[in-house]
Amino acid sequence: TSRFNLENRPELVRLVKDGEDPNEVQHLTGLQWLKRWMNRNNQKDVVNDIEDAHWNAMTYTTMKKVSPVFAAAAPATSFNDDPKKAGMAMVTHVTNKLDRGTTVRPSDLKKDHFANVHKYFTAEAFDTKSGLAALNAQEQEKYKKYLTKHRASDEDTYVAWINAMLPAHLEISMLLRDLSDGTVLLRLLDMSKPGVVNWKKAREKVRHKFDKLNNCNMVMALSQQTPFNFRLVGMGGNDIVEGQQKLLSSLLWQLMRYNATKQISELSFGGKTVTDQDILQWANLTVVRFEDHKSKPLTNFKDRVLTTSIFFIELLAAIRPNDVDTSLIHYDVKPLVNDRVDDKFADQRVANARLALSYARKFGAELFVLPEHLMAVESKGILGMFAGIMTIGMKDQSYAGKGGGARRVPESALM
């Protein structure tokens, strides 16, 4: 059902309720769109949930509503009047009308434990006849705010990182909603430090708000204990349940940082907590190994010279001198002192940022950073980029046998 989104099927925008948040609409899953489609054609509120036991009945009614051909041949008023004949008619119709046909059999629609098959068949029924015509010019203008793809945000970064960390069946789409019961956060903590969560005390099957609060209180307690020791002043488990975005972002940022620096700590700091100053000093000591470097030492991670991304590329060249083509660097780009002024080097600035990210990912860095993050000297993007590059450097030194697997950086880098 992943193909059901506004980018592929803009006509779905007709199923949006007045006043809905465009960002939330952009993150609706394919299954949620199918539910809205069926609810609309069954005269129900589009955001109503649909129980598995009612799924086929609503699909049947929807097919009758959108397809006069199917309605004329329908053997029963409702699916439950004669499930056998109704199922046969549904499968026959899709087989005859859809070019690729269907692999679903009539008997599958009568099996209660085939819920996923039933949903798959509904998607095929939609492809056969949706009843949603292409948008006209007036509608395109009316729904413009929903059809315009929103700019990448911190939420997108967190969602991408969480989905990369967790197995596919735990994938999330809406940050505040999908983290509110605490189960995903507990999984993230347990993956960051295996065994840290006592699952006997957790509520993996959340039934009500008290279960949510239990899990979120566990998240808060664990986050402020060793090995995490996160600073979460003024935040409680109820803030996660209620979706307090600013507080939740603070927790996620510290968890991302913990994971970004964990491998560096294991490779070169003997398990010692890695500070921003450690990474900064390592970067300044390392970049000078690139013989043709033009970058000067950074004063901090907010140094505006980073808006050019030249430092990142030269740092990568210092680590992998034979693998980085520095002739591709746009050295004419000037640091962007004020984000609000007209950027005369916008294209070159983007090209440098993309080049840096491309090399870092090619060398094995796990990054959830966008060019915009680097150009804006956004804290999460900058630290993520430096941690990714430093991990590459430490791995290279470890594999080369320079001092063994737990090699320490020079003392000068830790002062």
C-alpha cells in the first residue's frame, strides 16, 4: 500500500478533512488512505478506524458505490448476506477489469486470519476503480497546501533515524503520535544499550493511557541513568504521552548523539564519554594531514565557515586521500554569515554539501543529514556529520593495525 500517497495519487487529497495539518497529511500511510476511501464511500467519518472483521464488508460496499458495473452484477445487498457469492463476485470483477488481475482467491476473503490479504485486495479494488477523477485546476489550487511537498524538518530527520534503527514492523510515520505510548522509545533505548530495558515491567501491548504512562515513565527513568545520563530538566513521562514536541526533541537528540558517538568511544576512547570538544579537536588535528588544505582550525561547531562544507570535504580527504577528488570542491564559496541575505553562491554551496555527504556515505557513515542542515550549521546535522567522519577515520586506523582495536587518539586531541 506504500504507493498510496499524494505524490503518486494527488486525487486522494479529496479525502482530507478541512483544517487538517498538511504535515500530518503528508505522512499518512497507504493503509490510512485506503481506510479514508472506504469510510467516505460508506458514509462514515474518513478518520474512523476499520476493524478487520468489517473490512471485506466495507470493501464490498465501496466497490458497489464506485463501480456501476460491479453494482449491477453484485449478488447480494451486503457482503455478509452471502460471503461466498459476494467474495466470488469481488474477485471476478477485479480479475476481469484490472490488467494484472489478482492472486487473491474468493476463499481467501472468508478467512478471518487473512487480514493482510484482505487489505491487499482492497488496494487492488482501488486500482480497478477508485471513483476519484483527476483533479481539475480549481481543485489543485484549493488543495495546494496539501499537494506542495513540505520542506524537510527535524521531525523528518528523527523519523528516518528511528526507522533505520528499528525492524520494519515497528516503522513509524508520525513522530508525536507513534512515540506517545513509549514502546518505540523503549526499543530504541534497548538497541542503544542491549539489556537495559526490563521488558517484564513494560507494557508492549498498550491498552489504555495508564499503559502508555507506565512505558514513558520507564523511558524517562532509563534515559537519566547510566549509560545514557541525558539531561531532561522539567520533563516527565506524561510529556511524551501528550506529545510535547520540544521536550521529546531534546530526548531524541540526546539519544541520536549517544548512538553517533558510541562507536567512536568504543574504538578510540576506551569507553570514555566523547564530548563535542573531543570531536572538534580531533577534526582540527586531522584536517591538516591533507597537504593542500585551505581550511583553518574551527573554533566551535557553530563556526560559519562550515556553511561552505569545504572543511568536511578536506577532512574526508585527509582520511581517504586517494578516494576524494578535491578538484570538485567549489573553493570560491564564501561563508554565509546571515541566512536571511541573498546567497550569491547558493548552487555551489549546495554542490559542496552534497559532495561531502556523498563521500561520507560512500565511506560507510550512517548519516541522517541533509545538505540544508550543513548549510544552515544546524547542530544535529553538524554533530552527526563530524561523528560520522570521525567514525570512518577511527575504523580505518583500527583496521590498519595502528595501535590495535581500541587505539587512543593522541593526548593533544583530548586536552
